[in-house]
Amino acid sequence: MNIGKIRSDFPALGNFVWFQNGGVSITPAPVAEAHIGLMRELLERGPMHIAYPDEEYPRRERSRERLAAFFGVSPGDLALMRGVSEAFQTVIRGLDWNAGDRILISEEEEVALLVPCLHLRDLYGVVVDKAPLVDDADEQVEAVVGRITDRTRLIGFSHVISDSGYRLPAERICAAARARGVVSFLDMAHSAGLYPMNLNRLGCDFAGILSYKWMYSPYAAGALFARADRRDRIRVTYAGGRAQDWVDFRRDRFELKESTERFEFGPWSWPLVHAWAAAVEYLTCIGLDAIWARTVVLTTRLKRGLNEIPGVRLITPLSPEQSAAVVGFNLDGWQPLHVRDALRKRWRIVVKAFNTTRQGLRASVPFFLLEEEIDLLLHALATLASEDPGRPSAGSLA
């Protein structure tokens, strides 16, 4: 892997030290140029699907095929969406809920999963159960499976928890859900694009996928994955102008598509979808195995360094089998927002501060960072740890 060449594809790196890829990724030049070219084409040639349908519709099929192949599934297993939130809403609104039914999530789900579950609670009296996060794969499986009851209708969880960085043993949890007749949904916002993945082998019934974090495509596109043998578990709630196989306008009859595309109700930006397919090609050319190996090297360096700084507490599991590319931590005595702002102003380091079920900071570690950038973050945190947070030093934020 030629890191210097790859970094030249990210001119935004000249503005900051980028540890916020888990929010929205910076976009590599080949992918951005593909998107720019598509928008220029729209300007110069007009709406492609109307003016040049013989060009545009085959291109749309090719983009679907590229995305599907990246995840080891067939094109008919994916429905285009605007993100994980829409994919999750499609699944939970496709189930019938009664008072006392239960939905099981992790204790640290972010709003894309948490708010819809709480909304079900308020609308229908659904009980929202939460499983704790455990730094042990066997105990993590038991923590989830042990909370399944005969009223549990759905297990929904993030493959990688957004802020604390725990990576859950998805295959085992989804297999246990299936054995008990419970629908499973996987939020892949922080795992898609990091390493080779076959969604059917992963075992989830449904999954939500994003284009703009670890897949390096412009904001924003997404998809819903539905296993072919499980998609009938949910009904189509929003039957829009993309879901139909055919329509008889005179007799007011229609038929939905057999594939997962039955859940599409668009519209969305096709240039963004095509750019996402270009990002798939970009990542494939670099090599997902190489990307993951590099990610493990960098995150391990960061986590071990954090453990050596007095006053810093690592939140994310050290093991790469139970984590991914986001690293959560705390700095004793400091408000996370103050740490975030000091890092940005004094060292041009961009991280996320969070205050959800716990407070902390999150460093997202894209594979193209340099070891010296990891060390710079560690140096900056060690410097802050040595200072009085109530009396900022010269040059820091008050």
C-alpha cells in the first residue's frame, strides 16, 4: 500500500489531522471527480434518464451490481435508501406491533436506531430492552441472547457502536435470533468498507448501509439489505414509484417487485449512487484486506498509547476482533467539548466529543493516516493531561 500516493488523493488532509471519518468521510479525488463529472453531465446534457435513457438505465444497473458484488450479494438483495435511518424505519414499520411486544437493542445505540424504538414504545406500548456492552465475545453473545423473550420481535444493533467503538459478534447474535424466530437488523455504518464482507454469511436478516463514512463516497446515499429468504417477514409500508413491477392504470391494479427493490420509494440522487459505485471501485483497487490490516496497525498504536497516558481512560476494547476503526476514550478532569476544541485550535486535530449514555471523545482512524499523526494526537492528549483544565495554558481555548 502506497500511503503517500493514497494521501495525495485526499487534498483536504492539508487542512487538518483527520480523526473524524466516523462522522462524514473526506472524499478521495477519483471519487469526487466521478461525482463532479456526473453533475457536469447533468448540466451539459440534461436529465440523463429522460434525455439518454439507453445510457443511463444500463449505468444504473451497473452501479447496483457493483454495490451488490462488494457485499457478496445479488443486486436484487439491495434496495436503495438515503441511509441507515430509512433502512431501519422500513424494517420496523413493516412489522405489526402490539402492546407488550419487545425490541432488543444495545445500551449505546445512536439516534438512527434508538429514536425509532422509543417512538414505537410511545405509539404502541412496545418494550425497549437494552443489552450491555461487554469486552468478551462469549459474554457479549450471552448478554444479548439472554434478553430474548417470547415477546421479542426484533433485535436491532450497530455492528460497531458509534462512539465507544465496540464491535459486536454479529454472526453469532444473528444466528441466535434466527434460531428463535426473531428478526435481526444490523446497522453497518461503521463496518461497511473496512474489510471484506459477505452479508449473507454475516447472517443478518436485514442491514442498513451508508456511503459516506468508511466507504468514502460523498454525503449521502445508502441501502437496505434483505436476505432473499427473509424479506417476506416484513410488509411494504411505503409503496412508492419505485416499488412496482407493473401498474395497470386503467384497472387500478399493480404488482410489487419480488426483489428487495419492492421497498424502494425514492427519489434519490443517482449521481450520488454512481459515485458510491466509484468509491467501491476505489476501495477494491486498494484492497480491503490491506485497508483492514492498516486499520488494525493504526488503532492498536493509538489504543496502546492512550493506555500509557496518566489520566486517559480507554473505552474501546483493545482487541481488533472486538473493535474496528473508532476509538473512544476519556481525559480525566476535562470536559470532552473542551478537549475537542483545544485539539482543533492548538494542533489542528479533529475529533468528536460525545455525551450520550456516557461522555467521552472519539477518534476515527482512516487507513491513510500516518503513524506520526497517531503520535501527535497522543502527544497532544498527554500535554492536556498535564495541564489544569480549569486554567487553560497560553494558546488554548478558555
